[in-house]
Amino acid sequence: MSKQFQFKLVLLGESAVGKSSLVLRFVKDQFDDYRESTIGAAFLTQTVTLEDQTTVKFEIWDTAGQERYKSLAPMYYRNANCAVVVYDITQSTSLEKAKSWIRELQRQADPNIVIALCGNKLDLSARRQVSQEEAKKYAEEEGLMWGETSAKTGEGVSDIFTSIAKKLPLTAPPSARGGTRPGVPGGRTGVDLNKQANAGQGQGDQCNC
Ligand SMILES: Nc1nc2c(ncn2[C@@H]2O[C@H](COP(=O)(O)OP(=O)(O)OP(=O)(O)O)[C@@H](O)[C@H]2O)c(=O)[nH]1
């Protein structure tokens, strides 16, 4: 039987960089030009199958980027196995905000968290304010994964999640760990689904929490 794992992933970043759009593309392969700003956070799941048929189910917490929700974020990144910190390549201030989220994760999240820095809105590269060199250099210095995406065209979106899946510890002993549920953002993670009956949500389930 192929191995199945489940990990908790959190998205962080300034408002309007495209966090929810990235998740919508990844989970439902859709894009919405007029997406409303997230309130609180949203929960979705999606599964990635690797070449060796290992499946990685992501439990995704899409946080709200507006400043008024900032204090909620620790609830979502606490116990997260991985984080996608998003900036908008057409807004250099959004990279500064992403760096501040990364500093916070480095100080307060699980020390083994896998962090990917993601430059979104690649389809708008004519208006680019953040060069690939600058972002890549910063990511290398901080030991982060890095990639650029367009939630609008889909470019790079599945690559970033697949790269994260490959970096996660897929050999971790599963038995002592538990899964997360919608409404329980701080739940434990990293479960091997082969060992767990009734293992949570199906693909693309969503709740606004
Ligand atoms: N051109 C372009 N527009 C995008 C892309 N991704 C998102 N957008 C647009 O940017 C706006 C904000 O996108 P959201 O996904 O709501 O951004 P968010 O980061 O989730 O925002 P908050 O919920 O406020 O934190 C929307 O109008 C999207 O349609 C992209 O890759 N390219």
C-alpha cells in the first residue's frame, strides 16, 4: 500500500498578495478576479501524489492578511508543519511584510517548520518591483524554499506545494501524532493516514473559521 501523510500548512502574508487565490488555484483549479478579503481564516484540504505514489494531504489554513487579524495568526502557525509566506512581486512593501512574518515564524513557530517564500502575481511581471535575484538571495540566506507563482494563470502553483511535500519528513513515526480538524487550528499534525481510520476531510473541503 502506498504511504499517506497529512500535514498542516499555513499561508501568511500582507492583504491582497493572493493567498486565497493561490489556495483556490491549488485546491479547485479556479481563479476569481474579484475575490473578497478573507475574514479570520479559511480551512481547505488538498492532496499531492509524489512520483513514488506517496500521498501528502495538506490541511491548509489560509489566514486573513488585514492588520486587524494579525493577532490571530499564532493560532494558525502554532504546530504548523509548513508555511507559505506570500508577497506580491509588484509591491516591494509586501516583501518587507513577508520578511516580518518569516522572522516571527523563526522565533515562534515549530523549529522544524518548512517555510516557502512565494512571489505571486507573476503574470504582472511588467509591473515587477521585486527582482527574482533579491528574493532568491534573501531566501537562500534564511534557508527558505522560494518560488514565483501566478494564481491567475496557475504558473508555478502546484510546483510550490509539491516541493514542500518533498521536503517534509515523510519517514516520521506516525503513531504518536494526531491530525487537525476545522475549528481546531492548533491541533497536532503529521499523521500517517494508513494508520488512521476516518482520517479527516476529503479533497477541497472548505470552511470559513
Ligand atoms: N493578476 C493577478 N491577480 C491576482 C493573483 N492572485 C490574486 N490576484 C488578485 O489579487 C486580489 C487579492 O487576492 P486574494 O487572494 O484575495 O488576496 P489575499 O492575500 O488572500 O488577501 P486577504 O484575504 O485580504 O489576506 C484579488 O483581486 C485577486 O483576484 C495573480 O496571480 N495575478
